Amino acid sequence: MIRYFNAAHIPVAARAFSDAEKLVTRHFRLTEDDLRKNKYDVKTLAFLEEHEVNDGAFAHLCKYSYEKSSDGKPQEKEGFEFYRVCLQDHIILDALERANTFIKLSPLMLYIAVHELIHVLRFSSGAADFSAPADEKENEEKIVHSLTRSALQPARQTDMNMVLDCFSSEYKISNLYN
């Protein structure tokens, strides 16, 4: 049975992305305007399209492009790209259940939010290729993981340290699934 975030989980997720924006902005020395240029939204499992569901991750990033004709001329296009962070509620909740209270939702969501926002920044800036081959994507994950750890330094405390330990090279978060 697929589980969805309930009314208590939603504000925790929203707060995590709000806090993540502050941490990422500070870490990369961005202005609020710089961050706003990187268009993204966040959806929970209940609001995802079928292609946005990924049973192998806490969150799945999708890229969308919107184009419109400017001045009614079809050859001249105006538009924008944006990213959707697709939270996989069922995967997150299953991991928390398996962690037996060692991992709490709030720090795990903050880790996920910072990680996904860093992806958005890197893809939007051209520092990474959203459509890269699998080996490049694997390397990109390592880079983003390292940047995520650095960006989370101001938020380090016992609960966050538990999450970071789970994402360390010695103990992968996938161990929560076993």
C-alpha cells in the first residue's frame, strides 16, 4: 500500500524547502533574486503525474520547458524552463519507519531539499547537464552530495548528524531499506 504525507508531514516539507533556500543562498553567496531565477516547484506524491513517480529515490527532479510565441510570430519563441521536485512520500516514510526513530522527518527533509535545490542551481546554471549519460549523472550525484554536506554545516546538530552519517560513504542511506 502506497503511503502519502499526511497533514502533519506537509508543513515539515514546506519548512524544509524554506530553510533549504536560506542555506543554499548563503552557501553559494546568492541573492534572493539569483535564487528566484532558478524556477522550481515542489509536489508531494498525491499531486504527481505517473512519470514523476520514482520508486528508487526520496525525490525525483523533472525538467519542463514552456514556450509561447512572442508577437504572434511562430519562429520567435519566448518561454522558460523550470524544475519540479517530486517528493516520493512513500519512500521517505518507509525509510523513516525502517530507521526506528533514529532518523527524524525534519532533518531528512532538509537534507533532501538542500540536495534538490543544489541540483536545480547546477542544472539551471549549466554547471551540470540534466540530460547527461548515466556515468556523468553518477559523478554529479557525488558532487551534489558533497555540496549538500557543506551547505548543511550551519544546520548541524544531533538529528542532522544522524542523517549526514547515513549519507556518508561508510553507511549509505540505502541501508535504511534493508
